[in-house]
Amino acid sequence: MLVEPDGKPGTGGRRACPNRLAARLEAIAEAVRWGEPCVMMDAAGSVTWALPLMCNARVLGGLVVDGVSMDGGDARGIARRIRAGCAELLRLAVEFNLTNGDYLAARRAAANRERERAEAIHLLKGGNYDEVRDLYLREEPGLLAAIKRGERRAAREIINRVLVGIYQMARSRPNLLKSLALELVVMMSRAAVESGADPAVVLGGNFDSATALAGLSGEEEVSGWLCGMLERVMDAIHAHKRFPNAVLLVRAVAYMEEHLGDALDRDTVARAAGLSGSHFSHLIRERTGRTFTEWMVRYRVDHAKTLLRRTDKSLIHIALECGFGDQSYFNRVFKRHTGATPRAYREHPMQE
């Protein structure tokens, strides 16, 4: 449903009660805040999910699905279909330029940093660090090792612990924060070069970045700068020949296989492969001639064909295991790609 900025349906829509209007507005606002579709449940068990319609950073309304009941006994299945619906809603809205995908991606990144920072605060409480330098020296070897292994998540966790420790122990010393942030970048760059990354790529932007750091103020800005530098360093490592494209695709496929029943998106799979979303899209297009979405659907269909040929699992079980959300959608997509329904394919497997 298309709704106006006041939560009311667009032309031709049905009227809604004040409580439902309020739920729509809250869901749209939360989606803007977190950068992804928001799912909410009211006291009666009715579910609403929404995504903002945007022009630049201005919210023009929203795409809303509401009044969905969780009754029926298969709450897990309903929740899985809702997640799949949310992912598809976001994909379509970005594809048809109905929302600001870059803005929402930035909000998601900020939300993830805040979550990681909260986790770091919790872990830091048991660290018994007396000085900022003590924290830095203890965490440095782990950070170096994570960078050399290409483990982004582990590196991010260490960066967050260091930043949180600096914030808590040196709040009134902003120059110390910047000094240690710059020292971390130098150390990360050195680790990247030692791992085989092209020095020109790693070090080329450091001068401009250091100049930008001097003009930053506040914890959030410095944190964002440092996290951005970490991503640049990790991208440089994975671009090196020791991490060839074929290896990265294997990582992506392995992650997809493990999470095939989930609502996967490009950026999630890209992170699992150690790539930025844009580079991953380029790699997929270069290797397969398809977009990520086309590649993902083709992979789901191929896996479904294997299950249909080799197992006696029910069609709905196969649909959910392959990430199609429901059997009706599974039937449509499968027939579009194979020319046969899943049932017909199982009875007479095609020689392809």
C-alpha cells in the first residue's frame, strides 16, 4: 500500500483507524532511523511493515503492508515470509528509485556501528585497562592478525573496543583520540602491505585522509573515519592476487549455501566474501553476466532442482529451504526459469 506523509492511503485507498495510521507513521519513521524495512506488531498480534518513499533525504510517504495476522500456528513460517517480503520491498524500492538507497545504507551502517559500540562497551568492562596506551598495546596484535587474515568482522570488533576505551578514558583529550586513530591507520596500512596489498592503493589516499581527520570533531566523526579507513585497507588486501576473484566467489557461495533459507541481500553476501557491495556487484556481473539478484535467484532455482531430483522433501519444505518464502512464489519463479512447475519437474526431470 502507498501511504501519504500523514499515514493515510494514497488515492483510492481505504480509510484506516487512528491507531493504524499511527502504527504506519511509526513504522516509516523507524525504517528511516535504522535504514531498513521496519516490522512492528501491535497488542492484537497484527503486523505492520514499512519502507519510506524518499526524494534525497526528504520522506514523501511510505510503502506499507499492515493488518497481517500472526495467527495460524506457523508463526516461524509467517515471520520468514515477512522477512523475505521486507527484503524484496527494499530491493524493488531501490531498483525503481522510490527511496534513497544510499541514505538508507548510511543509516544501516551507523546503526551497526552503534550496536558494535554497545557490544564493545560490554566487553571492555571486564578488561581492567588502566591507561589508553595499555588498551592500545594489548589490542594491537589481535588487530594486526585479523587484518592479515582478511577477517573484517574481527577487525571491526577490535577497532570498536579500542575506540570505546579511548572515549571512556580520554574524553577530554580529543587530540589523543585523533593521534591514536592515525597511528591505527598507519599500523593497518603496514599490515595490509605485508599481506601483499598494493602499497600505491593502500597508501595513496592516506595523505588526504589524514588531512580530513584534522578537521573532524567529536567521537562519531572520528569513529566513522577510522571505520572507513579499515574498510579501504581490507578492500586493498582482498583486491590482491592472493585473494583472487574465484576464491572470493567461493566464499560468497559458501555463505549463500549456509543461509539459503534467509532473506539474503547483496551487501550481506558481499561482507561474508570480504568485499564492498559495489565491487561484489561488479565481480558477479563480470563472471556471470548477471546482476546479484539474478544470480541469487538462479542459484536458488538450481538448488531446488537438486532437492527435487534427489530428495522426497515436500514442495513447501523445498521452497522455504531455498529461500522462496512461500510455495506460490516458488512455483512462479521455478517455472519461469525451467519451463515446468516444481511438481512436473520432479516427475520428469529435464536433461539440461
